Amino acid sequence: MLVLPSDSQQLLLSCNYDETGLAWVDIFDNPLLGWIADETGAEEVAPVVVGLLPPASVDTSPVLSPRWAHCVVPSVYVPDLWRGDLNSFFTWLATNNGAQRLVRGNFRNPNVANAMMFWASNNIALFNPEPFIS
């Protein structure tokens, strides 16, 4: 196994879904410490974060429901599935392939938090306004 360090500009956006994977998604930003890569290519490259990665989501085909996305503000990368900016990412999570799920975020990074506030003000029907329980 090969461990590749990250830099302070990289975040992992963890996506936690309801039981069906289609009603809502909660997104958290986590510091990205690095990547674990199998030099043989037998296993996928895996992120290393503070805390745990979200559990594998249920099959929501044809709606895409990634466990996580790589973020270098303002760019977001969902490996082999999608790439774009933060605002487009929130919309994509809410609506890809006919989805109508609510999106909410709990972010420490001020740029990501501001992007969510801007997106929410322009996408009221797709934003989940319920507060997080602390």
C-alpha cells in the first residue's frame, strides 16, 4: 500500500443518506489527511480523514448517491461520476437522474458554508432547513 499525503486545501465531503437514499442527504466537510493507494491497482484509492467515512449507501439506481466527494474549493470531484463547482454539486446531489432529495450541510470550511447558504437561498425547495442536533 502507498500512502499519499494531502495538503491543507483539500477536503472530503462526506454524504450521509436516509434509509432509502432518496429522501435526503446530509453533507459534512472533513479535513483530508491523504490517500491510500494499492500499487497493484487491485483496490480503489481510498481517502484518509479525521473520523470515519460514511457508510456505503443503498442502491438508488438510477439516482447516483456517492459516499463522498473530493473538494478543492470551489471545485468538487466525484471520481468517475461527476465534477464541477460546489453550487452545481449540491444541485446534482438533489436532482441527478430524476432525484428529488433534500440537501443540508454542516460545514466548518467558511467557503463551503457560504456556498451552501448561497445555494440554499436560490434552491429553497431542495434545501433541508431542519437544524442538526448537537
